[in-house]
Amino acid sequence: MKITKWALSAAIAAACLGGSASAQQPSGATASDYYAQDPAPVVSSAQLQEYSAVIPASCGCTDTPVSGGCDTSCDLGCDGGCDSACGGGCGGLLAGLKDSGYDFGGWASVGYHTYNNSLFNSHADRVRLHQAWLYAEKAADGSDGLGFGGRIDYLYGVDAQDTQAFGIDNDHWDNSWDNGIYGHAIPQLYGEIAYGDLSVIVGHFFTLIGYEVVGAPGNFFYSHSYTMYNSEPFTHTGALATYSAGDNLTLYGGYVMGWDSGFEDNGDAFLGGYSVDLTDNLNITNQYVVGRFGETKGPVDDGFRNGGEVGWMTSFIATATLTDKLTYVFWTDILDTDHGNGNPTERETFDVNQYILYTLNDYLVWGSRLEWYNIDKGVYDVTDGRSDIYAFTTGFNVKPGENLIFRPEIRWDWDKDGVAGLELGNSQTTFGMDAIFTF
């Protein structure tokens, strides 16, 4: 991968972010609250609920207001009324568990799109259940000494087969839990220990890499980018430490067994990075993974038992709050790998994604995403030369109620060399929309 691509991304970012440091500090929940400042995938349930709360709502009760609405989590298993449940506690097993620090929740995402792009959205012209998601979590609290916790996530839907541990093609972990085009997945199962400002999770968890996430409430758009789907891992198995180095800086570092594997060795890699608030209005997040991404295993006499895809990748994200209604996001990845003995996988990609989010009113946010995805080799069977794919998506988040979001969008894809396999050839226009109900 040519180093000039680093210079190109830096130049684009500098041009787009110039002057953002003097932007007005936002007040209340706006489009800027939708995307987390921290890396999105490895999150607590509280953060995940904040991602889904795009648009502020009126509490109408004595609950403590949070980003996007009321904190009615204590109503779980009760009558749903703010005052009765939150005022004096509602009793029962679930309430007792929540009082002990356990949290439960989930969402359902149902969507429709007119054409396939094979970036999760692979079953066109039908209404599909994309995600029926449940999670249970206890966040480790290290403020008073050692704290212990953990999390498990369960997913059923057409997105599950793209979320399973597919990094090793041997039906391990959840990789064989299919039901036609639907499937089951357990994308996270980990324990956590915390002490002071340091926490460590051990197990199976979402990657730090990138900006878009698997969970539907964590993304503005119904569709996904080429970058996220083709050039980034989704999950890892290993150990990851998070350290709060101050009010504005968070550090990450850990060991993982390759990409997209369950509890089975699929390589050796370092996963880490940082997230820093440079100003009140500008956050920079830089994550990277270096090592063996996939393990090739065969008979001893084949001579490639220790082969695999070896290399590095990095993801750089800048989030700028330009006004109290306008947010700009710049995101670029670079992936560069070589193949090991007996493994033909070798990839080189570079991309630039740019988002603009604008809050129109309390119930409506407009957004756009422009992507340039450059392939040097290894994706869509591009082994020599270079291919470029462009995609522009525009749409809205409509939130008629506190727990319901509609995400209509129109997307234009242009595949210069026809390598991505779009349904309509080198270019296509796709309408898509989903509804997300969180609980």
C-alpha cells in the first residue's frame, strides 16, 4: 500500500475539518449525539441506548433526562409508567437483578430494499427480519476497587450469517446455526474486570475497528458501506484493555486470535488504539490491528500449517460538531496484507467515507454518506491493477416515539470496473427502509 494514501487522507481531513474548533458547543440531544465519540463496537448497553436515541423526546415524568429521551429502564417487567416504577421500584426478579447492576434489553429491525448490494442487504424485494437482538450485561465498576461483570448478545435474522464466527470455515462456535437465509449468532460473550480507570474484557467481542457497527441502532443508515463489510473485522476472541487516561483520552490495547473467529485460534494479532477529544467539538479516534488475521491449517506434509493472512490495518475517524444542528464525520481505513504459505488471501484497500448529519427538528434528522472504495487487490477477486467503487446514500431518521425509528434512504452505487456484482451492472439506484424498535 503506497504511503501517499496516508497523505491523501490527511489532506482531505484537514480541508474538511479546518475551522471546526471554533464551532458552537451544542446543547441538548442533536444529530451529534447519534454517533459516539468512542469506538462504537465494544460498548456498554447504556452507550448503545444512547446511539439509538437520535432525536430528543419529552420525558413527561420525573425521570432523569438522558440523551434522546427518558431513562425508563427501571420499568422493565412493570407497568411501563415512569412515575410508578421509577419512584419506588417495581420489585420482582428483573428489578432485583437491575438493582444488582444487571441490564437487559434489545431491539427488532425489519427492513426492505429494492436491489441487493451484498453488504448485509442481500435479500431484495421482500420485507425481512434483519435483527431480533437480545443482550444481558453487567458493567464492571472499578471505582471502589475490583469490579466484575460481563455481557452476552444473541441475534436472530438475515443479518446473523454475516455476524457469525465465519473466519474459520469449520462450523465452529455459531457458524453453522443457519435456518435458510436466516440464522442465529452470539457475537459477544465476555467477562470483564475493572479496577480504577482500567478495565479488561476477555472472551468474544466486537472489534474496535471502524465507524459503522453490526447493531442496527448504532448506525444512521439502513445500508452499510463497502469499507465496513469488506475491509474490517466484525468480531474477535481474546483480551482487550481499556484505560481512561484523563477526561479527554482513552487508550485501548489487547491480544486477539485473528478476525471473526469464535473460541478457536484463527491467528495472532494486536488490537489497540486511542480516542481523544481535541476540543469540545472535535474527536479523533484511531484504531489498528497488526499480525496474523487468519490461520490456514492443513496436513503437516502440506507445509502450510502456520500459514495465513498477515498484515496490518488502521481506521481513522474524525467527528466534528460544526453547529448545534450539524455534524461532520470523516472516516478512512487502510488495509494491507500478504498471504502466508498455502493461503492465497492478500488484500490491499483504501477508502474515504464522509458523513453529514443535520437535525431538522425534534423528530427528524437528515443525513448523507459519500464513499470512495479503492481496491488494489484481494477483494471481489481483484488481483491485479486497481478498481474503484463509489456510493452515495442520503436519507432520514424519523422518530415518532421514544423507542421507534424509521430509516428511509436512497442509495446510488457506481462500480467502475463491474467487480462488486451489483444487480443492475455497473451502477444502480436502490431504495431501502427499515424500522427499529428498541426495548
